[in-house]
Amino acid sequence: MTYTTTEENYIKAIYHLEHEHESVGTNLLSAAMQTKPASVTDMLKKLEAKKLLHYEKYRGFRLSDQGNKLALTIIRKHRLWEYFLVEKLGFNWDEVHVLAEQLEHVSSEDLIRRLDEFLEHPAFDPHGDPIPDVKGKFRKINQDNLLGLPLKKNLKVSAVKNQESEMLNLLTQYEIKIGTQLKILRRFAYDGSVEIRIEKNAATILSKQVAQHIYCNL
Amino acid sequence: MTYTTTEENYIKAIYHLEHEHESVGTNLLSAAMQTKPASVTDMLKKLEAKKLLHYEKYRGFRLSDQGNKLALTIIRKHRLWEYFLVEKLGFNWDEVHVLAEQLEHVSSEDLIRRLDEFLEHPAFDPHGDPIPDVKGKFRKINQDNLLGLPLKKNLKVSAVKNQESEMLNLLTQYEIKIGTQLKILRRFAYDGSVEIRIEKNAATILSKQVAQHIYCNL
DNA sequence: GTAACAATTTAGACAAATCTAAATTAATAA
DNA sequence: TTATTAATTTAGATTTGTCTAAATTGTTAC
């Protein structure tokens, strides 16, 4: 079975939404896909016909096993390409997401197998997200964001869960990247901002919006 | 200006046909694109509107300067990816054409610039075809096929101008690749076949169909 | 329990790239 | 030069993914 780029993008979006929200509906999906709810309904029917999801009209939908598997292979391709772009071609980590969105739809199992080998089977992409293996398995890591982690502990940044250039640029400004050592000094209830010390530098305050996307290992 | 994958494929096909035939028409192009002549006419109008070619109905068409430039950037991308697939990922030269057809449509000047750098500016792809530089310039080489080259001279294979897997497989069988040394012993007028000696091996006879696609430097 | 509202779906239309069948133009051959 | 043939184009339809506007279903507040 082969799938169009659009179909693949829907499947990927549904996968991510299912992991970020406990309930996913037509409206939420249409926002994520930047289309209208009516268009989503049309596509849901098509994806159900292809057995990529379970769907009952007006009641909801969720990925089938097959859909889940497809999502993982797309995510695997995306993250391998991101790793390639940063490690081999020297891109900055904030430039690669858009490119990987194109490359992830190139269809060839053989290509991905060889790319994975060439890159020596990386386990994490440049943003710290785990790369699924051929079977869709990936390392589960215990991580939380700066809003939930304990104070005064030595932490190491393990992931950044927002791929927008503006966000990643800001992090470069703060000198925060994957692997950066930091300590949470305190939280301000008023606006949810977080004071941290990065390595041995002076303390800085991160807004809640920024802090919630920075993850460290427990 | 951005172009759809289909538009790019038309432009690339027209470029190649213009270099292989002195006259290119709707029928020839439709055969190359595996579509019907009527579809070609529709696309010609669209490409003219985008100023990629000059077109007068019933009279003919040819690439404009802009179209020519676009063709060269697509060919550049295609050949760089082929080089990458063979040299870095270890593909055989007969497997890469189809993959490169997908990769060539990934749009990012930056990506190609970096890929070119990573590969250390290769001048020829794995089939011996020259890779255009950023400005669309490429090394002109004096080469001819085994039907036109002189007898009894030491020759070196510089290109194979047929990317079908069956053809390239056959060459592997004969142990012919880019750089192979050979000598033409004689030609048989009856069927156009050519007797050659490859390196120090026993003599073999190649059919006309095969011989015409093997090119050597003069 | 039902009225109001929100979420979702249907109906009908459109652009891109294609098709078939019919019409038109150009080339050629007598 | 004109008739025939070949090449090309037009007309009208189809598929994919999208849209708007209207209808339907489900949920929630009273």
C-alpha cells in the first residue's frame, strides 16, 4: 500500500495529537492541519477506507494498529533526516524541521535502512526526541519540563518540544541546547516564569511559554 | 516562484529531449512523460504562463532561458543525490535513479549547497554524467559511444547513457563500469554488434543496443 | 428534559492534472 | 493544388484535496 503525502501528514498529525491530548476531534485536527473541519471529515473517511483509523461519524476516531505503525515509520524518517541534516550537513537544529517534513515522504525502505546505518543508528534526533527503530520501538525516557521538575537539582536538558524557529532561536540566545546542565532556582506563581542557572553563568528568568517546552531527564 | 513536482518533471523531460532530438513535439513529450498528448497541451499552456517556455500552438515549443535554468538546477539536484546515494549510502549505481527522482524535488537551495559541500563538489555522477554547478555550468567532455569510436585504441568508459536497471545490471554482468579500460576489436555490419576486450579478459561481443549507450573519452 | 450551543457532517463547487472523443491545423503525397 | 494523413488542440469529464454554506448530531446549562 502506498499513501499520498497529504495522507501521511494527517496520520502523523493524529499520532502527535493523540499523545498530547486525551481527546482528539475534527476541530483540533483541522487546526493542526491548517484546513477546515469539513476537509478533515472528507479525509477521515478516506483514511478509514484505507484502514488507517477507526472512525464512527459524530462519535470520534483513533489510529488503527496499521495507522500507528505508519505514523511511527514517518516519524522515524523525519528524525533520521533531521539527524543527518545537523550532523552531516552542518545545519542548525532550528533549520531542519521544515526540510525533514519534505524528506520524510520520500518512499524507500532501503533508503532509510541505509541512512540509519550511515548515521550509525542514532537514538535521538537533534531536538532530543527518540528515533523509533525499524519495528517502531523507541527508548522511553523519563523526562519532564521545567514547570514540573524539582528545584535545586542538577538537570540536563534532554529535549525541546517545540520546533518553531523563533523558539529555537531564543534558546540559542540563552545558550540552552540538548545536554546543557542547569538548575531550577525558583518559580514565580504570578506569571509561571522560572528562574534557572545555566552551567556556571548568572541566573536568568524564562517565561512560562519557554519553560514548558524544555525537558530534562529525571 | 515555486513549481509543482509535475511541472519540474515536464521541464526536465523537455530539456533532455531538446538535447537528444533536433525536433521536439507534443507526441514525443507525451511518450516521455507517459501521458496523452492532450495532457501535454494543457501543461504547455501552464508552463508558458509561468514563462518557462516559448509556445505557439500547432507550431511548437522550446524552453525559455528561465526554463533552461530551472532544468539545470533540477538536474544538478538529481545528480548530487545520486552521487550521495552511491558514495555515502553504498547503493549500486543501478538503484539510485528512481530514488533521485524523488529527492530532486525537495526544495531548498541551502540544502543543495550544503550537500554539494559535504560531497566535496563532485563533477560527475555515478553514471558519468556531469553535475552542473550553482550557475548551471558543467564540464563539457568529448565523448562518443562504442559505435562511433576508433578501433584498436585504449579507451576508458566515461559514461553510460541509459539508467534502466536491466541495462545497468547487464553491464555489471560484463564487468563494465565507469573507468573500465577497454579496446574495440571490430564491428559486425550484420547486426551492428561490437567485439571488445575488457582490460586483460577474453574478448566479448556486445549487442548494438548495449554498445550505443556506452561512452568513452576521445 | 429540553433549549441552546458547539462540534461535526453533508452538499455542492473549485483548481490541478489527467483522461477520451471530437475538432482543428499542418504536412505530405499524388 | 487538393486530399489524405498525422500532429495537435479543444471540449467535457474524472480524481484528489480543498472550500463555503447549510444541515445534523451531541452536549450542556438551566
